[in-house]
Amino acid sequence: MKKSKILMIIGALLLGALYVLPLWKITLVAPQYPEPLGLNIHITHLSDGVQYNDVKNIDLLNHYIGMAHLPTEENVAKKEIEPFIEFTIFPIVIGVMIAFGLFVGFKGNHKWYLYWLLIMVFLGMAGLYDFYAWLDSYGHNLDPNAILKIADPVTGKPMGYQPPFLGYKKLLNFEVYSFPALGAYFIVVGMVLSLMAFITGKKEAKS
């Protein structure tokens, strides 16, 4: 088998890690918590980031300041929030891209490797935009009857609590960090391998 095909097949298979590994991680650090609170975002669910019950504790904190409940299985079962459509769509999209990647790896040529990469870039940008919109909605669509309501010192309007999309942000006495998790790096490596497959396949076609 040609080197380009091997690179493409491996690149596509790396996406399978997303069914196990988290895609993104948000960490909250505050003086009243000896250990940080962590929230892992997977393509199918949310999970505890640092210690047991982190998701539940973050959900309680969020609701205290008027944010919507997190889309956990427990909250969905209680009908406190609608299930996230992304948790249904994302696994299907990843499965389709794995299958498509394997198909072009076995049957396609170097041009198809580039098509796969471009589709992945588009999907990645769409996913990042969806994530930003999710954070924006959670941070600004607050319950007016929340227990804790703090006015913005500049505008006088109710303060928003949008976590950072990427990097660090101070929210009240919390230091919030938001960064890609291990699953995101598997996506990047898979895309890099597909680019290498395209370049290698182009050279193979000329030889």
C-alpha cells in the first residue's frame, strides 16, 4: 500500500478517539475550593474534569447566578433543560467523516485527501462557532429571579458570566480557564496526516 494511503487511513481513524476522549475542558479556580472544579466537554456528554461531582457542583454554582442548567442526563431526565442536539449530531458527523476518510484512503487519490481535509476544516470552524454561541447563551441569558444578581460596575446592567472561549478570564472570585482537551489534538493530528497524505500522494502521482 502506498504511503499516502496509509497516512490518510491513520488520519481518519484518529477521529475515533473523540468517542472516548474529551474535546474541550473548562476549569474553575477559587479560594473557597481547595481543588479546582473541572468540566470536560465530549461529543456526546459532559464529564467531571478534576474530581467526582464537578459537573454537578458547577451546575449548582451556575444556577445560583441565574445560568441555565447544564445538559446532563440527570437534568434532561428531570426536564430542567432540553437535550443538546449537538450530542446527537456530533457522533454521527464524526462517524461519517471516519467512514469517508477510510473510503478515500483505500479507493481515492490525493485530490480526495484534500477534499476530506477541507471538509474537516469547515466542520471544525462550525463546531467552534457553535461552542462560542453555547458559551454566550449560557453567560448572558440569565434568570432574572436568580438568588445572586450582580450589576456590571460600568453599565449598571446585570453582569454576564460568559466563560472564556479560549484562555483565561476572571469571573467574580473565580479564575476560569478554557482550553482544548486531548480529543481536539487527535483531530489536529488527523488533519495534519491528511495534508501529508495529499502532499505525498501528489508526489507519488508524478513518479
